[in-house]
Amino acid sequence: MIHIENLHKKFGRNPVLEGVELSIAGSGIHAILGPNGSGKTTLIKSILGMVCPDRGSIHLDGTPIRGEWAYRNRMGYLPQIAEFPSNLAVAELFRMIADLRQQEGQAWPLIERFGLQPFMDKKLGTLSGGTRQKVNLVLTFMFDAPLYILDEPTSGLDPRAMIALKTLIRERKSSGALFLITTHIMPLVEELADNVIYLLEGRVYFEGSLEQLYHHTGENHVEPAIAAIAEQTHV
Ligand SMILES: Nc1ncnc2c1ncn2[C@@H]1O[C@H](COP(=O)(O)OP(=O)(O)OP(=O)(O)O)[C@@H](O)[C@H]1O
Ligand SMILES: [Mg+2]
């Protein structure tokens, strides 16, 4: 479904992606891991057409994405940092997004899952960080999509919301959706991921199942396994 070849991106003199090769097919949950600044968000934004790569190609379902826009309607995207208009109320934002997409969407069941009912009339600028993240999650999941790209989806979430999110991801996965998720929360990877992609120095340094990751590192949990890879590459 997603095929990335030889992707390069520099910001000024800073080479961030230096020949990323990646092929992801079918459904399932793919965790994109890597240290801060390793290019996870840049890679995701390249797939979304929000960053323009210097070299290389990205194909979605066999079609190059360069210059295309319509494919984005088939994706649910959760940005790492969401910018909301601060004077808008939560309910107004959901309305506005449904109007822009010209689709009703299914916000209400998600509002209930994340316990956002008391906040519907509150201005976005007055919300706590975790509550903003719940709003961000409702926006991402209110339209059914075959592909969800989630950049640090758990940031600021309390345990109840964390459970609600994991349940939601599992449900959409079992209906056939494909997920790309970046996170620094290794227990989340252990619970959810089918496949791990570890970015380092602009390339995919490791890709494989959790079993392959454990085999590769001699560890039996994600956190020490990823720490072992980071350690190996530190020399
Ligand atoms: N718009 C930009 N302009 C200049 N440099 C940028 C821009 N976006 C990202 N970078 C740089 O590219 C590098 C990779 O950033 P990116 O946000 O992709 O990392 P990340 O792996 O998502 O990190 P984190 O784990 O902190 O979210 C960093 O050095 C960052 O400073
Ligand atoms: Mg990032």
C-alpha cells in the first residue's frame, strides 16, 4: 500500500532523510521509532505531502503521491502538534471540520469514549494539554479511513483515555485499517505493534516484527531491545 524508495530530505544543511526505503502492505500496526530528531515526523509529513522530499518517491496503492491531493481524504492524520483556532469552541471545531470535508463523520461516539461531553462549549484555547489531545484524536478518527497516521498519539493522555485510544486502534485495525504510529512509549509498541521500523541517521536501521526485534537484540521486551539498538549505534 505504501512504497517508499530512496527518500532524501535536507532542511538547509541538515540532512534528515538520507535514502529511506520502506514497503508497507495490508493492515496492521507499524510503529515508527527512533531518537528525537531522527526524522519520524519528516517521514510522516512526506507521506502526507506536507514536506516535499528532495529526491526519491512515495507510492500509495501504486500511484505516486507527488502533485496529488485527493489521496489525503483516505487518511486519518494526527499531527504531533495540533494548532487549533483558540477562540473556537470544541463543538464548533468538529462542525467546521465536517463542513470542510463535506461529510458528517462520526464525532459523537468518540466524544463519549474520550469523555469530552463537558468540554463541547469550551474555547479550544482554554483546554488542558491532554484534553486538546483528545479533541485531536476525535478529529482523526471521526472519518473512517483505510490508513491512519498517528504522530505521538498518547501525548498527555490520562490512563482512561489511553485505554480508550488502544481499544479504538484495535477496533479499526480489525476492520482492516493500516496504522503508522510514532511513539516514544515502548510499552505501547509492545502492546499494539505488528511491525517496528527504527529510523536512524536518515535511514531505516531496522525493520521487522517484535519477534525479529527480540531475536536481533537478544532481549524480550521492546524497551531494552530499542535501548540495545541505540547503544549499538552510539559508537
Ligand atoms: N521545517 C523544518 N525546518 C528546519 N528543520 C526541520 C524542520 N522540520 C524538522 N526539522 C529538523 O529535522 C530533523 C528531524 O525532525 P523530525 O521532527 O522529523 O524528528 P522526529 O524524529 O519526529 O523527532 P521527535 O521524536 O522529537 O518528534 C530535526 O533536526 C529537526 O530540527
Ligand atoms: Mg516527531
